[in-house]
Amino acid sequence: MSGLKFRTEHQVRGYECDFQGEITIPSLINEMVHVSSMQSEALGNTEESMMMRGLSWIIIQYNIDISRIPERDERIILETEAVSYNRFFTYRIFRALDLEENLLVEVFTTFSIMDLETRKMIRIDKEIVAPYKADEIRTLIRQPKIVSVCEETKSEKPFRVRYLDIDANKHVNNAKYFDWVINTVEMEFLLAHQIKSINIKYEKEVEFGTMISSSISTKEQEDGTILTAHQIINGTTIACVANIIWEKR
Amino acid sequence: MSGLKFRTEHQVRGYECDFQGEITIPSLINEMVHVSSMQSEALGNTEESMMMRGLSWIIIQYNIDISRIPERDERIILETEAVSYNRFFTYRIFRALDLEENLLVEVFTTFSIMDLETRKMIRIDKEIVAPYKADEIRTLIRQPKIVSVCEETKSEKPFRVRYLDIDANKHVNNAKYFDWVINTVEMEFLLAHQIKSINIKYEKEVEFGTMISSSISTKEQEDGTILTAHQIINGTTIACVANIIWEKR
């Protein structure tokens, strides 16, 4: 059960890395999503052709599992696979592998298609997804539930939505939210822990110029890992929720 | 008069582009500087080997001239050339060309070498620069003077230096400053104008966690172009100054 795969090689750049020389989540996700653009282009399904139909792919949720995060200068394989689709969602997996084909990062992604005029989700058009040869399914693929931010213990930081946060798709780049999420975590914690998994869900677009608030609460789990719960709010509207599981370095 | 050249091809990604589908200055500069890292690597002069000597390249000034800014999905050639060096500075040109070798963007860059412990510039070590076969010169190459921000008419925006602003070189990525500079410009102005040239000078590093203030003043010039003067201040210390010349789209 799966559709077409597409892969490319990428050398991790210094500017894509954080203080610790590891590729940042926004950089990795951006480059992964670019691989699906390459696949779409190869199949004649460019973002432009979507735009000309008044449509755009939107990302609803990422589930990221990290075995080992790629490092500066490392050559990696980036792979994408159109898995399946139902009436409202398409499911796609992104993978980062080392050159010996060991799986480093796997990202299960839920997409939908938005009408650019109404900014609403529309039914998946079979004609659009046909080239990817993914399986049509009748069920929704449920993702792990996201634990809410603890209102009592949360801390928050404000962020202004900047002009350069908006990309060629004319809305805030999905990877930007990781920036707002990760930049609420204390430096000392970031240096002592590494990310094991991330579950992030996009609820509502944020617009240029608005001030958003990104909050975080922290909870130690039974297995010794630490869960941070995140919430990005625009006024009173929840724009994005996320959980990150961390383990000690 | 010139040293070794190195070139590579790059396809502009959607995430590297702004609202208008044009590659952003930070994305372009990052990818250009990456090409010089590739050259250094090919010559056995990696950032790591510099770090092991307790040294790091630092960028003092960029002079960017834009004939046409590369667009989303466009394939471009990125070229770098080690031009010359004197006792304290090395000079390097970056170029973006289209596949017919038309020059799109040229960036004249002044580098120096910093001692990572004292955070001070040191004399250029001939052994380090020798592999690039650049000319040794006795003179300083003067760059155009940067017009100061007009204190009476300036407006300013605060920015927090975020964890993800720091890259694998363990300091704020140079391209980040363009973010702070460009994000002070009003949206309406950005949509109606395009950048003709940028002259940016780095005066002093900014550290993680500090709040910096980025100010801008605008002046119409005799030739009809518009000059914006920029200043990034950390407390009372000037961290960075820049001029951008804009023309109507």
C-alpha cells in the first residue's frame, strides 16, 4: 500500500544548522517539502498549476520521528512517498536517510487542498492526486492526540509575523511555526536535550503584521523523556498546537 | 588579477522566496556563502579546520548589486572568486548568473579572520589564504560610504535574538541581519519597489537573547531611486549599518 516515491540528495549547509551543528527542524522540513515540489514538478503538478486553478496544498499536521538528526556537511538522502488519500486529506511520508540507507528522520504528513479565494478546505480532486498513484482509502488516519499546554505552568513569548516569514505560496511558511515553537524553549534545556519526536497541528493561518503568542509548558513523563506542550495563539484564536518529546543528550 | 573560482548550480526553492516569488536576500546570501564553504572544503580548508585552530572567517561588509533577482524554481549558477587579500582583509566576489551566463547578482565581500577566544580580528595568515591563489595587495579596498540613519525621521522595530538565529559557526548568522533590516520596511513599499543594491557593514556581534533595535529612514535621491538607511543597535552599541537603493517595479 503506497504511491510513488521520489528522492534526492542533499548536503546539509552550515546556515541550516543550529548552534550544535545539527540541521534545524525548520530547515529540514523546508528541504523535505521542496522534494515533494520536485516530485510534483516531475509529474506536471506544479504549485503554479495549482495556483492557476485557484488551489493550494496546505499542511495540516506533521508527525516527526527522529532517530538521529543530520549534521553540518553531512550528505543525506531525502525521500518522499505519496501514501494514500481520502475525501479530504492526502497522506505523505518524508524520510531523511544516510547514504547507507539508515533511516534518520521520518515525517508523516497530512495535507489538504485549500481554495485560495475562500481560504477553505475543499474535497480532494482525484484528477490532482492521480499522478502520485497513492491508494484511495475510506478512513481517516488518526494522529496521536496533542497534549494541551498547562495554563498554570506555561510561559509565553510574543512574535511579530514578519514580511520575510511569508513565502512564495503567499502565506506564512509552515516551517516558521517551528521557529516560534522552538524559540520558546530555554537555551540551557536545548543544550542538554535532543528532540525525539514532534507532533504539530496547524489550526488556522496567521497573517502578516499580527502579533502571535507562543506558549510552552513542560512535563516529565514516566519513561524519563520530557514532553513540552506548545500553543500559538493569534488574539483568542488557536493557530497551532504541538508536542515535542525530548530526551537527554 | 584574481584567484580561484568555484561554481555550482542551484534551483531556487519556494521556501527561499518572498511573497513575490523572488529569492530573499538572506536566502541568496546564505547559499552564496555555502558555495565558498564548498570551495574551502575542496581546498582542504574547512570551517572545522579553522575552528580547530581557534579561528573563524567573519564577514565585514557586503556590497550587493542586483540586475535581476532570481525567481522561484529558476536554475541559477552560483560562483565565487577569491579576489585578493591584504594584512587584515580578504576580498571575495559572489555571483549569481542565469544558465546563459548573464550576471544577475554580484556581491563584493570583505572578510577577516577572528580569534574565537579574544573575539578580535587577527592578521591574515598567508598559509590559510594561499590555497585560494588570490593576489596579495598592500592597499585597502575602500567600499562606498554608508549614509547614516536620519535621527529625525527614523522609525524602529525591536527584535529579540533567537536561538535559531545562531548557526553552526556559533554566532548569529550574517544573513539574519538582512531579516532585521528588510522587516522594518513597510509592506506597501516592498510591493511597489525592488532592490537595486545593498551595502551592509557589520560592526559588532550581537548575542543570543539580547533585544536589538532596527531603525530605518528613507530618502528620495536625485536620480529617482530611493535610499533607505538602516542601523541595528544593541543597547548603545551599533551592531550593523546598511543602505539599500530601491527602484520602482
